[in-house]
Amino acid sequence: MNFSKSEELHKEALELIVGGVNSPSRSYKAVGGGAPVYMEKGEGAYFWDVDGNKYIDYLAAYGPIITGFGHPHIAKAINKAATNGVLFGTPTRLENTFAKMLQEAIPSLEKVRFNNSGTEAVMTTIRVARAYTGRTKIIKFAGCYHGHFDAVLVEAGSGPSTLGTPDSAGVPVTTAEDVITVPFNDIDAYKEALDKWGDDVAAVLVEPVVGNFGIVEPKEGFLQAINDLTHQAGAIVIYDEVITAFRFTYGSAQQLYGVEPDMTALGKIIGGGLPIGAYGGRKEIMEQVAPLGPAYQAGTMSGNPASMSAGIACLEVLSAEGVYEKLDELGARLEKGILEKAKEFNMHITVNRLRGALTVYFGVDKVTNYEEAQASDSEAYATFFKLMLNEGINLAPSKYEAWFLTTEHTESDIDETIEAVGRAFEKMSK
Ligand code: PMP
């Protein structure tokens, strides 16, 4: 494949935009460098780059694009919002409509508030949890990404449960010290953390299904144990469902496992491709938020008509009968095909899949936590990524991301992808 126009644009971008990209995950640094592919146009499950190459896409813009590119129902809603006046700075009916849809789909959202990104949503849940409990510390799980505000750019220290250290320059050590990091799926380490610091803990931040070191499900009983222990300690449970809500079912991952958090942060899919975040939860906790309570959160763009319209339209598409069954069937077909090709070409891989999302890890037998994901073979993934790109299959340029299916992928897209995987594995096995 020829990528010369992408290369030219990247060269120009490097002079204009820091690192040439507006989000570091878009750079190809983790897969050996090079110019990222510049997209021109998308349609359904496909997009075309500036050099005219066509791809079947599994990046889904890191999650939001579950209905494919340019979905006519969503496009119509966005166009209507654009011509109607994109922003008023006053409430609109759309906010009520969308809040009601979210509450119906995720009953634990007794009250919600919209904002503009997953980062904002998670950041505010922490502020509100601190306001509600009068405590400061938070617990998070190693390797889970929750956005780019200070408190969550914190790394685990050594040992099963530790106070964090900054994972980014510019994050104060004092902020990191308020964050305790524990391995995912390790309830003993979680207990240990609460035994040590429980009286100071405001909240635990949980991705009910991890999406940021690949797709990793909670072990049986893990989420319930987190709820029970956290509540015993007088702290609150926050689910970060920025990736997981409406990804696996119409609603949230909390419904899949039958465990309800006190608060939930949302983003990605619920914006139908436009910028959005939302958070919500138990009424008495949410009533901490201004103008009712003392915890401040605001936003000029929050609840803007375009994002509301796109989100409503997206949920309308997803609420149709059979959507998630189809995503699961396609996911199963893809997983089976990849595993068969791995067997044929003697590739050592593990596939973690939940319905329409999966991750292929190289060189490991299982991944249930971050340490195991880290141990997977980065070089093999980088080679695989580049081979797949040249096959016209777009994946994330990082071994820690998921492949996301959309409502627009077809069985023949999946079969074409499996054949491409086979050719990539064949080259890698030589
Ligand atoms: N939480 C999770 C689980 C995420 O995956 C992300 C983004 N990848 C965020 C929060 C932050 O969302 P945003 O990029 O919209 O700020």
C-alpha cells in the first residue's frame, strides 16, 4: 500500500501540532513509529485514507463509533441541530429527553449531569465523592485508564496495594499520594488497601470490564465483593463505564453482572461520535453538585444540542431488536477465525472477548490483570498491526486496545478480516 499523502500530512503536522497528533494514542510510537494514516471519509464499517486506500475498521475511534461511520439516522440528527442553532447557553428539551433515555437504560442513574468528555465525567465523580464522604483518598486498579486529569495519571508502586506515584510529569506527588493502586481481579489486595487506608477512602474507581489493557472481564464475584467491602468502609463505588456502557448491551456493564455502583461515569458511545461525557448516580450523592450542593462543576458546551441529538439518535439505533445479538455473533465468528488461523500457523496468542469487543494478545496464555497484559509481546503486536494495516484492516496502534465491532460490519467483512489475519500470521511465523 502507498501511504505517501499520509506521510506528507504527518510531516506538516509535526511542524504544527505537538507530536503531530491531538491525542497521543493516535501516534504510531507504540508500534515502532511512522506516519499515522490520515483518514478522508468513512462509511459504515469502512474508511478511506487520503491515499485512497480502503480499510475495514475495528478501531471505532477508540469506542464511540458503534453504529459505523456516517450513520444516516445520526447524521440527520446532527444536521438538524446544526441548522437549528448549535448552542444557546440555556436548557433545551433535548437534555431531558436524553437524560430520560439514559435513566431508563441504566436505572442506577437516579440523577445525571452531562459534560463533554470521559475525562470530565470521571473527574467530577471523584470531586462529588469527596464532597459526599468528606474523605480524600481514592482507589483505582493498576493499568486502568480513566482520562487525563491529575488524580488518575498515577502509577502503582511496588507491592499489591500501594500509594501511587505520578505517571506523568506535572502531576504533583501530593496528588498521587491520595491515590491507592491495586491489581484488577485481586480482592485480597483490595481488602488489604481498605484495611490500611479505609477510613480515608472516599471512593473506588472501577471499570466493570477493563477496556484499556485489552478487554478483561471481572472474575466471578469480584464486583460484588468490591461493592460490599467499599460500603463497609463507608466509601462509594464509582463505575467508569466510558467504554463499557452500550458496548455490550443496551445499557451498562453493571446490568451484565447484576451489581450497581453508587455513581457511574459515561462518555464515548453515548455521544454518537460527538464530544460528550455524563455522570450520575444515587440522588443524595448527586445532590452534592451545584447549584443544589457545594461541589462545583460546570461547562459552556455541556448538554449542547448537537451532542444531545447525536446521542439520542445513536441510542435509538442501538435500541433496535437484535443489535447486541448480532455484535456478539460477529465477535464470536471473528474470535473463532483468529484462533483457527493461530493454530494453523502455530502462533501463540490469547483472545479475550466480550460480545462485540475483543483483544488479541501475543505470547501469553491468559490475561486477567495488567501485569499479564504487560507481559504480552509488544514487538509481535507491532508487526501484526503493520501487516494488518497493509491488508486494509485498521486496528489500534497499541497492544492494550480492543477491536470493536459495529452494527455495520457484515459476516463477509469478518471473513475477509480472518483471511488477512491468516496471511499476517503466516508471514510472522516464518
Ligand atoms: N475512562 C475510560 C475507561 C476511557 O477509556 C477513556 C478514554 N479512552 C476515558 C475515561 C477518558 O475519556 P475521554 O478521552 O473522552 O476524555
